[in-house]
Amino acid sequence: MAARYLARRLVSAGVTILMIVLLNFVLFRMMPGSPERILLGRIPGVTQEVREATKREWGLDKPLFPDQFVAYLSATARGDLGFSYANRGRTVTEVLGQKLGPTLLLFGLGEVIAILLGIALGAYSGWKRGGIIDHVGNGLSLILYATPYFLLGMGLLLLFATGLGWFPTFGMVTAGRAYDGPLDQLADIGAHLALPLATVSLGLLGQYAILMRSSVIETLGEDYVTTARAKGLPEGRILQRHALPNALLPTVTLIAINLGYVVAGAITVEVVFNWPGLGTLTVDALASRDYPILQGVFLLLSVSIVLGNLLADLVYGLLDPRVRT
Amino acid sequence: MTAPVLPFAAGSVARSTGGRLDLVRQVLQRSNGLVGVVILAAFTVLALVPELFVGPLQTAVTATGPRLGPPSAEFPFGTDELGRSVLNLTVHATRISMVIGLLATIITVGIGAVVGIVSGYVGGRFDAATMRVADFFLVIPTFVLAIILTAIIRDILGTGSKEIAGIRLSLLVIVVVIGITSWSSTARIIRSQTLSLRERTFVDRARVIGASGGHIMRRHILPNVMNLIVANTVLTFAGAILTETTLSFVGLGDPFQPSWGQLLEAARSVGAPGLGAWWYFVPSGAGVVLVVFAFTLLGNALDEVLNPRRRARS
């Protein structure tokens, strides 16, 4: 049974990734301009031989389906995503690889902080329903949910960098600064990271708290909680041992499902702070219509999200035997 | 519990016009519903007749103020880098943001409702295939897809300064793209409701007397998922305004018909937060937050009225 569950999840993730590549292929062929010129990064002065060679390599002289799609698929699998328009002569993979680190740092940390704080806040307000923390927290969560991430970032930037001068206003490091040692460098990155990190965490926190709160409220109405109450268990223990573990699972799944929606909206935070990651890259690529880079970002984010969801599904299956059917 | 639990919105609430009025009354009786409706009514007035409050939209030519001037008696919200009144721009942007949001919502809910009803009613392979596609759209980062689609479609159409019904083509592209990329959650919700309706006696009865599938979907399923569609429309509207704002912020807005997102983008690109020019982006930012907040409150109020499970607990 467990093997079948695993196999079904794997096949489903594989199909989704295949659909992503197919969509990317359709987008690539929709673009204005001839495909071999797009693949070569629109470099001027390309000889006829090079164009012909590219055409042959990608099967552009053969029918769209299956030949061209198969060529595209195998190129994608090899990590060959073509050349960037804006960065002449550099491959998309190279450019993406360079920007991945800062984004992972910012959103990895931001997600962890938001999940921990959001779940704690949501669990507490759901438990003490109608209390002061619940009212204030719920109102705050709704307002945070209504605020675009970048707007929150602009507000924090105005208050804490421009107004109070506590943090630097942009970038990941102070330009042209010489460091006394690795600790000094780390402190500089930390100071630059503080505001974008606060923005990402606050932006995500609201919706995680809302999700966890309703999940806790739902669980507290279940029969096994009533049973635990009837047994005379103390409230704190009911929450800890009976309600929380069961409320946590759907919340974590919903967080995983919402990842695509959240991450994509949150990349705009990078633009506000000029953080040198995928978000800033996306907006720059959009301004210069650097389609190969845009498609690369889309592919990278989609595949990461599908794999993240797969991981969440597998963990869920491990923890809750009811879903392994 | 004596009565069997019916799936919500399939029950007796709001079958007739009187029922629908009853729904409005119940929503307005809740504090979150009332606050939401009042805020939205205020912004709707601004969107309908911005000229009445601040005169025609100022341009670089008609601008009279100082550059990036702070709030003063003449310019209550200060001025932008061209000397235009930020109050004037923000009030006019209300119309663009709300109209784009409304059109995008209509397309999103339209696609979602049709796909959901047909898929749920027809079932079988068709249902499996469409839900596969819907799940695909739920998982992928649709915002990045929307960026690419908007850019490509604009490049193909060569939008320029073309207008349809007073709205620039570049903005209509955004409307369509939001619709294409965000229908899936509506479709999923409507489909699950349709699945349960399909098994109900009145649908069987209609089928037995020889009603066609199209007739049953239009006359029997649609009226019974209408409340669900209304509740979903409210939440979709909030999402559409957020998406439009974010798309404009990354540079896909139209400077000639500025929305709130477009103003925020302009403020960021002249470095308003770094220069301490809070007046440039706080008004349009407040507009976005208030409207989305109001829609969320209204959506919650509707959900509480329509969903008996939530009503029992709150």
C-alpha cells in the first residue's frame, strides 16, 4: 500500500513537470522572431552556418511534434536553457545559478520564521478564541494578508532605513567595502538582510496564522477532543497532545500547496531592496524582454515547488496513515 | 443534531429574490460585512466620478506643483517627480485598479464556473483531464507565468496606444492574463458542489423527463451554485486587485492610465522610500490595502452566512 502511494505521488509529480516543460515549449514557440535567433540570444553578426547548426541541433527543420518537443525536452533535462539576451554570451543556467544563493538565503530563512511564528500565533488565537490576542492577531493577519509584499517592504524601508537609519537601504553588501574578517562580512550581510527578511516573514506570517487558526478551531470541535475533555484532561494537554498534531498536518499541506502563489508574489520584495536574487533578475529580464531568463526562472521555481509538494506529500503519508490509500 | 447536514449553498437560503434580499440583510447585520460594504461603497464612488473630487487626470503637461513636494495646503498628498498632485493621481488610479480588477474577476469566475459545472456534471475522463489541468495551475507559480504571457502577448499585438471602450489594450492584456491564470480554484470549488448536486433527486427527475445536459446545467445546477459563485467572486476580486497591483509594480502597468500598482512602481523607481517621500506611495498603498481588506471581510461575512458549519460555531 505504501509503495503504491509512493509510486502514485512520483508519477503525478513527473506528469506535472512534463506539463511545465510543455507549457514552456509552447511559450517559446509563441514568441515573436525565429526560434534559432531566440536560442542564440539574438546576438548580432551570427553566420549562416551557426544558424543552420542551431536549427539542426534543436530539430527546427523537423515537425513541431514530436521531434522539436523531444529535442526541447532533452535539452531542458540536460540543463541547456539557451542563452540570455541581456547578458551576451552567458547561458541561462549560469545566470540563474549565480542568483539562486541570495534568494534561497532570503526565502529559506523567511519561510522558516513565518511558519514558526504564524503557527504559534494561529494556534494560540484558535485556542483562546475571542480573546485579546485572537482579536488583535486576527485583525493584524487580515491586514497583512491584504498588503502586497513589496508595499510592506517600502514601508519598512521608509521607517527603519531612511527614517531611523538603523539599516542600509539596498543591496546585499556595502559596495566597495574592505572587510576586517569573515565575521565583519557576515555582520554586513546580516545588516542588509534584516529588512528584506522582516518583510518576507511578516508578509507570509498573516496567511499562515489564519490557516492554523481555522485548523485548530476545526480540530477542537472534533469528537476525540470532546472525549479527551470528558476524560478530564487539562486544557493545555488536550491542545498539546490531541488538537495541535492533528491541526498541524493540514496546515503544513496548505502551506506547501500555496508555495507557488506565495513565492512568486514575494519575489517583488527583492526589487524594493535591490537584493541580488531571482526576483530582481526577473524584473530586470522583463524590462529587457530577456525571455530565456524569464522562462528559466519559471522552470526553476515551478520544478522546485513541485518537488517541495512531493516532499510534503511523502512526509504527510508517513505521519498520517489515513492518506496512504 | 436533528436535520441532516446538507452541503452548504445547496439548502434553502436564497432560492428566490426574497431569499437573496435576505442574504444581503444577513451580511449587513454582521460587523465585518457592514465594514466591508461601507469601505467598498466609498471606493466605488471615487472610481465612478473621480473628476468630481479632483478634476481631470493631471499629466506632465498640466502639472503645476513643485517636484516631489511634500504635502501642503494646495497639494494635500504632495506631488510626484513631475509636479503632479498625488491626490489627483491616486483618486484617478482608483478607477483603473477597480475596473481592471472587476473585468479580471468576471473572466476568472466565468471560466471557473463553466469549467466547474461542466466538469462536475459530465464527469468521467473529461473531468479527470480538466481537474488535472486545474491542479497544474494551482501548483505552478502563476504570477511568473502571467509576467511572461503578458510580455509575449503585448509583443505579438504591438499594443501601442490602441484603446477598446476607453481602456488601453495593454491593460486589457493584463485582464485576460489574470483570467487565464487564476480560474482553477473557482473551478475546483464549483465542481465539488456540482458533484453533490448531480446526485440529488431533482436532477434525476429532470433527467427522467428527458431534459438535456445543457438544460440541467443551466436551469438546475447553476441556480444552486449561484451563492457559491457570489462568495467566490468577492474573494477573487481581492486576489485580482493584488495581482494587477503586483504586475504593474514589476513594470507591466500603463503610465498613461495609471493604477495604484503603477503609481507604486513609479514611486519605487524614483526612490521615494529612500528619499523619505512617503506621500508618494502611502495613499495608493492604503487604497490597495483597504480595498483588499474590505473584500476579505465581506467574503468572510458571506461565508459565515452561507456555510452552516461556520454559522453554528461563530
